[in-house]
Amino acid sequence: MTRILVTLLLLIASLSAQAGPKKDTVFTLHTEQPIERVYPAVYRALEDAGFFVVFEADIGASLARFAQRWGKDYNRNGLSAIRSMVFCNGGYANRVGNADPRMLALCPLRMTLIEKDGRTTALFARPTAVARSGPAHEVLKTVEKEVIDAIRKGMAQQAPDS
């Protein structure tokens, strides 16, 4: 009987682990402002914090080219904008590489802003969710905090109206 119970508990634990990512793996922050105001402010806040944007992608515009092909499957959530920034801080990249070269898979970092109904949401995959433990965890914890602080600052200080 004990053996069956242990096997059942192990099966439940295994299924729970496979249920999907933990809720805290993606930092999410909302503002009632449109993406046109939020995006430049977050960009500037990241650069002010030493994270230099090396690539920008207007994912929403790229996906819109497939609207006819995808038909009813296109943009079922009704997002009006999807924009991403790819950014890096050379000093942190060096420290991560020194601690654990495998964690350079996180470099460069990225974040995405999405808009729906004039409301913008920032999404940032937490590096500590990948490096849960190990030699680079502490430096990635610092990186994560600084990026989130910059996102919060940018979301709070949107760009002025044009």
C-alpha cells in the first residue's frame, strides 16, 4: 500500500511540474497609456540604466502582413500593437560569462510591450527563471532587478504627447 501511495505522489508531483511555467517567470506591468507614449520612455529608461537597445522589432506590423493568410486565427486577442526591444549591458554580460558561460544564452535580453484597447502591458522573461541556481544566479538576480526597475521607471514616466 505504501509503495502505491509513493508512486501516486511521485506521479502527481511529476504532472504538477509539467503543468507549465510558474506565474512568476514573466514580469508583467500594466499602464493605461498607449504604446506610443510608453515605448520611448521604457527605451530611454533602459538606456539610462546602462542596458543599450541593440534591436527593435515591430512584431505587430510584421504579423499584420499575414492577416489574410491566417484569417480568423489572426490576432484573436485583438492586440493593437506588439513591440519588442533587444538590449544588453556589456559589463553584466562579461560577469555572466565569467560565472557560467552557458547563461550567455540569455544575452542579449529582451522585453515586449503589447497594447490592447489603449492599455499597454510590459512583459519581461525573468533571467532568474532560467538560472534558478548556479554560479550566474546572483549576477542575473541583479540584472533582473535593474531591468525591472527601468521598466517601472519608464512605465511611470511616459513620453510627453507629440
